[in-house]
Amino acid sequence: MSDFKVIASGLQFPEGPVAHDDGSVVLVEIQRETISRVAPDGSVQVLIETGGGPNGLAVGPDGAYYVANNGGFLFQTIAGYNRTRAGIHPAYTSGRIERFDPRTGELRTLYDRCGEAPLCGPNDLVFDSRGGFYFTDFGKNRKRDRDHAGLYYALADGSMIVEVAYPLTTANGVGLSPDETVVYVSETETGRVWAFDLDAPGRPRKHPFPSPNGGRLICTLPGYQRLDSMAVDVHGNICVGTLITGCITIIAPSGEILRQVMLPDPMVTNICFGGPDRRTAYITLSGTGQLIAMPWPDPGLRLPYG
């Protein structure tokens, strides 16, 4: 088991951590339906109540936070760990991408559909250096059926959204290669990581049959391992939260599984990098409601806007 420090506990299914230079981490609490700030001393401040299910978080070119809001999850406790469960939140209206301005406190919806197709359950997002962002739509998991998932690209000003890949199966984490020519997506239920080669922002170079979605399948984890969100390090390795096993799995761009960093929670969901040299990994342990920090051997990739 890896050495780590618990920064905050008592969080209500934390995900989407964003590390700041002042040592604070802003994240979402899906069950609490908030964006929250964790100070270096571990104190937690609610920045805003979003409603629905804030799931992913990223800083955009204007300094605002962009939120992948899944519309709401249902929760259950199994073997002492908090888990999501199938079904629709009683207040669910739609999935959406939101913009939160911490300076004014304004929260507004940027997108709730792509063309005629409604967004069902946006999950995670990542910005490129052009000011656009990729995001996954996990869909909704009902008791007897589930939605197809997808990958989308949109502009931060709300003026454009396009479909990049469809269909996917429970698309969750999303990340960019250091040169921004490849966007990676992890699928929860299949344990797969897909690579989508880009000709331009939001424009994938589709791979033919047997690819079901135009992507390259680079890795499938063995056994019953489920994937969550990801971050990329400076070498282009994909660091992905791995459920059930309870670890961060590090995968090379070639698809080789390099190692697994074991942690004491089966719901290891998200990772981001911070500190002066980006060698501190901040990881959400959602089953126990903790944010932890640990030294990381390789620096995380610097994100365009924080």
C-alpha cells in the first residue's frame, strides 16, 4: 500500500479535483451536489450548490470553472463504502455542461444538448490549449437498461459543440496527449481505454471496422476492473482511477500497463497533479469520502489553464 496523507475527509463522493498554486484543491462533491474548496489545512468550504450531479471539473481560459453535471446519481453503502446505484435522481431533468464564475458566483448552463441529441450524463472534461474542451457523456444507468455514451468537443463561450465519437460504453475519464494530437477515453464497465487520433481540435481521424466508434483500443484491464477518471503525466502516460481494485493504473501510450498504485478504497475515482513541480498527486477516494495527497515519481502534465 502506498504512503499518502489524508488532506480532507467527510466528503460526499468527491471527484474532479483541481489543484491550485496556493495549495488548495477545488473539487466536486457529487452526493452533496456542490463545488467545494479544500484548503491546505483540510477545511472544506462550499463554493456553490449546483444541484444535479456535478461530476467533472476543469478551469477554462477565462479562469472560470467548467462543470460536467450528470444530472444526479443515486447512492448506496456496500461493505462500508459509498457507491452509486442504478436509477434516476428524483430531480433529474438533463445532463449539462455548466460554467461557474467564482468571482461573481454565477452558475449557468452552457450546453444541455448536441444538435438534437440531449446530453444524458456528462462525466469528465479536459481543456486543450485552443480554449476548447473534450467531455464524456456517461449516459444514465437505469434498473433495466442504460444509455449509449459519447465523447464531445465544445467551445468555452457556448457557441459550438460537436460529437467526436459515438457510441461508447459508459465513457468516463478523458485526457489529452502532451502534443494534443490524441484524446483518451476510459470506459467504466468494459475496463477499456480508447485513443482517438485528431486531425484538428474536435475532428477525429476515424479508424475503420472493427472499431465501433472510430477509436483505437489501446488497453483492456484484465479481470473485473472498472475505470474512472484520468490524468496524463509529462511522458504521456495515462493515470486512471481503477474501481474495485482500488488503485491508480498507469498505462503507456502504447497500451502497456506499467504499474498499479494501490490505495485503501475500492472507489479510487480521480487524480490530478499539483505542487511546484507537479509531483504531488491529489487523489479522490470516493468510497470513504477522502481527498489524499502523495508524492508521484513523474510530474503531471501542465494543464493549459490550471
